[in-house]
Amino acid sequence: PGGEHGTSTVPIALVGGEAGYRWLEKWSQIHYRGHYFNYPLRMADIGSKMSPFTLLAALFSFLWARARLAVTHREAANAEEYLVDQFGRVLYNEFFGPYTRKVWDVPPSELDADFTRDRVPTLNLWDVIVKLFVDPAKSRLTPSGRIATHELHRFYYPVQGARALSEGYAQKVVAMGARIHLGAQIESVDFE
């Protein structure tokens, strides 16, 4: 909810105003080959936990993919092509391919490139290198170069959990005269 709604006034009102929300600290990590890496990636983590051979292979694969894309300007036809273009084949095979398959339960080659493009920002090589060495809290740029509009490790959550949002929506629509039927089979939708 914090990532979707941020501090929008609509969901805040649904769960009882400001008192119905709280800020939570959350640190993202990637589990890779028996190690946890902080996200966004930090050079200290990479240098101490990743094999130098894998690191070099990923770097060269990344550089090759970006150079190929700069020359060909090809449009990715699916999520796999988009992710390989953005991160290289090594990182795709090691992380992005399996992760995408796990999350969406669909092979990345069957997902539309636009679907992925909306969820995975385009990377600028210089930004990637700078972010490996610069504290992300001090950098307000996203990987695609936009100014971040959210806090990286702080999220605004309903005190009663995400369910409070759906319950709040339900109370509001019932108060407006709607009826909610749970467990019912949908036969049609009337927009009138």
C-alpha cells in the first residue's frame, strides 16, 4: 500500500485519517547464491559477496548488451529481450529471468516488453556506477534519471494492514448505496 498509494489523501481517509497510518522502515535485499545483497546494490556488498569471475562476466555482458543496443537501436519484442538489453545475458540468466518467471508465473519471453518497461527502469551506465559508490539516501535520482518522488526505505502503511484499505473502500461504497456480494459469480458488468 505504501508504494502504491504513498501519502495520497484517499487511502488515508479510508483507514481513519493520519492515525490509521504509520511509517515503516523497510530494507530490500536480494538473495543470491547463499548471500543477501542490500538493494540498491552497494560496491562493498558486491566486492565481498560475489565471485570476481561472475562479477566480471556480468560487467562484460552488461557492457556488450548496452553497446549492441546503442548500435542497433532495436525495440525489444518481449520482456526477455528488454531485460537482456538493459542488464546483459549474464544478469538476466542469473537473476532477472528467474525472478520475472517466479513473480509473474509466465516465461519472460511471453511477457510484453512494455509490461516490463513500465516496471523496470532504463539504466544509464554512469548512474549505475555512481550509485554503487554513493549513498542512495543522498541521491534523489532513480535509475532512469528521474527525481525520486518516494522515500527509498520508508513506507506509509495502514496500522491494521493492507486489508484496512479494502475494508475502507467497502464501507465507503456501501455508505453511498452500493451492495457488495462476496463469493458471487460474475455474470455481467453494467456501467449504466
